[in-house]
Amino acid sequence: LLDALADQAALAIERVQLVADVDQAKLAAEADRLRSALLTSISHDLKTPLAAVLGASTTLRDYFASLPEDDRRDLLSTVVDESERLNRFIANLLDMTRIESGAMEPNYALHDVGDIVGTALRRAAKILVHHSIEVRIAEDLPAVRVDPVLLEQVLFNLLDNASKYAPENTVIDIKGWASGDQVLVQVGDAGPGIPPGDLDRIFDTFYRVRKGDQVRAGTGLGLSICRGFIEAMGGRIVAGNRTDHQGAIFTIRLPRPHDIPKLEEFK
Ligand code: ADP
């Protein structure tokens, strides 16, 4: 009987092994597929703005003397705008690498949420010209213990998205308030919102709801950086849809200073 049991156990182990091998093979294939999708996406995101810079600067070089002043200025604007886009994309890639390698060491200090919102708004001023901005920060909001550069980058990415996905002349609003043992910061817009099934997946690296959407250029990196930064600071970020009207709403929850674990615990 013992021998029979041992045989059966061996057989069962073999089967489990077989399933595990198949799973391993599936995982490896999936990783390969992701890696190549990643490379395709990165190459495309680098090539598109670079092609525009090359086109505009070549035209300027070859026809400078005969081009009307307005055309020259337009071509130069293309060079500047597309270079900025390239710059942002590369900065995002570097941020991503820092998060994934675990090499991120936030520089914590106590900061006023209103100040950081102000800095992010100033930095985003150029991309927000077609929207109206409403800011409501509670007066008695306690200071938060964050790395201001990281929080500012998160707000910038959320504002950048709101300006990209919400129609012109609509309101983008930023709210800050305390609730229980948390400080909440919300960025809302009046755009199309996010399909309920995608609310969590939009934080995945390179995930985009509308694949191949050429009008709203993007990389699918912005929100995964937001989540990486906020979680590195001991907070949470979630996406939702407004209930009062159409639009997406992103909520950041930061622990109040006294709840933040000691720095060593993050490492
Ligand atoms: P990107 O905007 O570069 O594509 P993100 O990581 O910032 O990448 O966003 C991922 C996806 O989430 C976007 O492609 C878009 O489909 C969706 N999304 C993000 N922000 C908004 C928003 N404010 N309104 C509607 N959809 C959004």
C-alpha cells in the first residue's frame, strides 16, 4: 500500500511539475512579447518627435532665405515643442527605471500642499492655456512629509493628462483636504472619463485605453510613474469617474506626518 501511495504521490508531483513548466513557458513567452512591445513602443515614441524636428530643421536650413517670417517661426516652434516632448519622454523613461530598480530615495521634508500645487501649476502653465483651472485647498490643511519634486511631478502628469483628454474650455479642478489620518489631493476634469474596467490598469506601464490614438499623443508612462512615486512616499493613488458630471478624477492619499513610518522602513 505504501509503495502504491508513493507511486501516486510521485505521479502527482510530476503532474504539478508539468503544469508549472507549462506556466513557466507561458510566462517566458509573455515576457518576450512584452519586451518586444515595449521596444516597439519606445522606438515609435522617440522616432515620431525626432522626425518632426528633423523635417522642420531641414526645411529651415534649405529654404531659410525664401521663407516668410511666420513660416520660420512656425518651424522653429515645431522644433522647440517636439524637442520638449522628447525631453519629457526621456525623463519619464529615466523615472521609470529609477522606480523599477528600487533606486529611488525620496528626500522627505514637511511641505505645504498648496505650495507644491502652485509650483506644478506654474510648470504646466503652457499646456493649461485652453482650460480653466480651479484650485481649492483647505486652509487648515496640515503639512505633508513628502519629496516635493516627486509630488510635483505626479501633479504635473495628472494635469498634463487632464489637459490632453478633457475638451478645451472645460474646468480642471484641484482640491486638497484632510480626512481622518490622511491628506487627500484630487485632480478632476470634464473629459470622457475612464471605462470602469480600465480604472486600475491605466496605472500599468505602457497601458493606454485608446490604443493607436494619434490625436492624443502619449506613452502610457505618466500614470505608472505617478503610482510609483506616490507609493514610494507611503501614499496611494486611485482613478475614478465623477458622479456629478462626466470626467475622470484622480485621488492621492498621503499619510499625515505623524503616521509616516521611519525612513529606514522604506528601504
Ligand atoms: P498617456 O497619457 O501617455 O497615454 P498615462 O499613463 O498618463 O499615459 O495614462 C494612461 C491612459 O489612461 C491614457 O492613455 C488614457 O487612456 C487614460 N487616461 C489618463 N488620464 C486620463 C484622463 N484624465 N481622462 C481620461 N483618460 C485618461
